[in-house]
Amino acid sequence: MSTPDVREAITHVHRAEWAWVIAALTRRFRDLDLAEEAAAEAFATAVERWPAEGIPANPGAWLTTTATRKALDRIRRENKRDQKQREARMLHDNGPPEPLGAIDDDRLRLIFTCCHPALEMRTRVALTLRMVGGLTVPEIARAFLVEEGAMGQRITRAKAKIKAARIPYRVPSAEDLPARVSGVLAVLFLVFNEGYLVSGPGTDPIRRDLTAEAIRLTRLVRVLLPQSGEVAGLLALMLLTEARSAARVSASGELVALGEQDRGAWDGTLIAEGHRLVRERLATGVAPGRYQILAAINAVHTSARDIRDTDWSQVLALYDQLVRLDPSPIVALNRAVAVAELDGPQAALAAVDRLEDSLAGYHAYHATRADLLRRLGRSEQSRAAYDRAIELAGNTAETAYLTRRRDQLA
Amino acid sequence: MQYLVSVIDNTHNLITAEEEAAEQAAIDVFNERLQAEGHWVFAGGLGVPDNATVIDNRGEEAVVTDGPFLESKEYLAGFWIIDAPDLDVALKLAAEGSKACNRKIEVRPFH
């Protein structure tokens, strides 16, 4: 195998095996920091040796064994420095290697530890991307427009807290599971949205690396928790959103509204998978949670051949269901968009105006108002609303879109 | 592993004698549970920060200051030291403690 091929194979193995290696080492040594260092060393050894020696038959097992050896080396080196710790630490050395059988559960443990509610939300996101996703600290720092040193510190602090406060490496008990799963899903959804709605001037409007990573991790959680409706719902929601991403930004870098997108450019495979998941959940007859309802709304949109073909009464019924679970002003704003299609822009505007107190600082509130005012022929007010939306929007493609719509006003 | 479970009060938290009695009764029930389940190490209530005195003897002579070391609206009103196998168990107990004493709670590893 040529060196570039081996490098590509190592990249692939890294994606597939990183979380397994970290999870197996964390279980054995109960130390995320040690697991991370040793896993990184094992991958570096692979980069050194595989081009000459060839890729082992079972790369995951090779990496876990190598990383375990690296971890033991580290512990011995530390022990030489600190005699007092020696006896306590060497207890770990004598045990036989853990069997590989329960590793799936270990990855799940790893995810729950990284997404523990005692860690701040952004810390959970960073730690999950590092430990489960295998992204490097510089990659995570870039994704969140944070300085590399600050991101490194955030992750180091989190690992220290997990160890010192004894945040458990465990799948939560059945009674805590739903709340903890929704905590994990919130992290994954945040990663996805950060990729899908990138903010900041001069950035790409969509970060496919982040959306792809979020989907990959959600697929992993779905394999580990196949019974969870909300996991399936979030995966479907991501797939049906990702499916439209090629049509969502024009060649000139402008956001394309749903009604104007080239539906032929949507990804049929992702849509089919998303629809299958939504149908599966409907068939269970279990009351859907937030992500499942959002996925169902997206399924209605992606089932329509064009915007006029959209079943708006179905969309509105789903939003009514969502409002009961989540009576937030943002849900009410999105519901108003469906109201506009069914009852006209006047009725929708009345609903939107009621949200002013809570959403005056949110660009989508002004963008929605601007569009409704435009449809009502109230150009002056529409222009003012577009101005405000442009001021508040952080996404470059969205700003370009809003600017064009404003400049087209009579 | 032991955790310090601190009760955080604030100066605006003025309650009637009846409310205080109800809180104390709830705390007693919680304390009995901690003892029965083997989590109890120690607990105590603190006097108001106004009655604190700070002493600093790092220099040549001890300097005595009237009042708490930190002036703030929020202050430590009492604490438990509990024994729990991990943070999940400690947080669960602390959540019940918070309900019982009707105050915010901070959980920290105690060495």
C-alpha cells in the first residue's frame, strides 16, 4: 500500500476507532486525561509504523493494545517520580486486559460523562467533540471561533473536574435516562446548528464538517440507544435538514429560501432515510417529543414537490403539537410562518407582533415581519424590519439574502 | 468520597417564624434520611455574616476586622458533609436538601 493510501486508511480508522480506544482506556484507568494522551500516542505510532509494517488485521484492537501499553508506560514513569503513589497505581497494572465485548457500552458511558449536566454547555460540546468525535483541540477552537489556548484550557478544566468531583463513567439509571439523553441530544443539536447556521463575518455559511460530525455522533447514539424515540427524531431532523443544504446557499453565497430552492438538488438518499425514521416513530404510536415533531415538520416540507404543494395544514397541526410541549416564542414565530400560508399574512403578522417583547433582539423575528409586511404591501415598514434583521443576522449567506430582498422593495 | 454541600442564602430571604419552623422540620426529615442511608458525616448551621470576625496574622501582628471576609448579598448559611460514591449520588441528595431547606445549594469535593 502506498503512503497516501495508508494515511487515508489511518484517517478512516481514526474516525471509526477513536471513541472506542478512549472508552476502553477510560474504563480500565478511570482517567480521561490519561486515556486521551495514550490514544493520541497510539495513533502517532500507527502513523509511524503502518506505512512500513502494513495495516493490522484488526486496527481497533491494535490501537487499544498499543494505547494501553502507552498508558502503563506513563503510569510507570509517573510512579518513578512519585514513590508514594507507586503501590496504589501498580494495582491497575496487574489486572488482565479488559475483554473487548462491552466496548459499545463504554462509548455510551463516555458520551454520558462528556455531556454531564454538572459541566457547562459549551464545555460539554467541546469535550464530546474531543473525546467521542476525536477532533483535535485546534479544530474545535476553529469551529467555535475561540482561541486555541482557551479551548485547550476549557477541556483540561473539564477533565480535572470530572476526576476531582468524581463525575461517574456510567450509563444513568432508567429513571434518570430520559433527562440525561435529552442532555446528550442538546449537545449534538448544538454542534449541528453551529455547522448549519455558522455565525461570524467571513466564515463559510455552512460548515459541513460540523454537520457531518453531529450526524455521525447521533448515528452512534442511535446504535447505542435504538429504543429512544427522540434520538431517532433528532437523527431524522438532521438528515432532512442536511439533505437540503446544497440547495440552501446559491452559487453567489446567498441564502435561498425554502420556497425558492431547487428541490432537484436535495439529497434523495438522506430524505428517504429521514422519512423512514419519521414513519417508524409514527408507527410506534408513542407520543412524540420535540425532535420527533420537528422531524415530522421537515418530513412534510421534503415530501412536497414544490412550495405550493406543501401540506400547510399538516405543518400547522404539528406546530400546534409542538407549542404544547415547548411554548417558547421561537416556536410561536415558526408557527406564524405556517399561519401566513393558511390564513394569510395579516393573521400571521398579528401573531408575530405579539412576540416583540421576547424576540426584539432576534434577527429571524425581524426577517419574518419584513416578509409579512412586504406581502401586505407595507414597503416602508418592511424596509425598516429588513434593516433591523440585517443588523442582527450573523450568517453571511443570510445577510446577503436579506439585503437583496430589502433592495427589491418598491 | 466526601462532598461539602453548602447552603446559600441571601439577605433578602426574610421569612416568618412559621415558615422557618416548616423548613426546620423538612431539614430534620432530610437529615434522618442521610443518617439512615449512611450518607451523613456532619452538618451545621451558621450565624449571620454580620456576626463574623476576620483575623489576619500573616504579618507582624494580628489584624482584626469586623464583619465577613466577603461582603455579598449571598452568603453561606450552613452546610452538610456527606459521603457519596460519586457526583450523581451527591447531586441527587443535594437536590433533596435544596428542596428541604428551600435554599440554593453548592456541591464541592471535600478532602
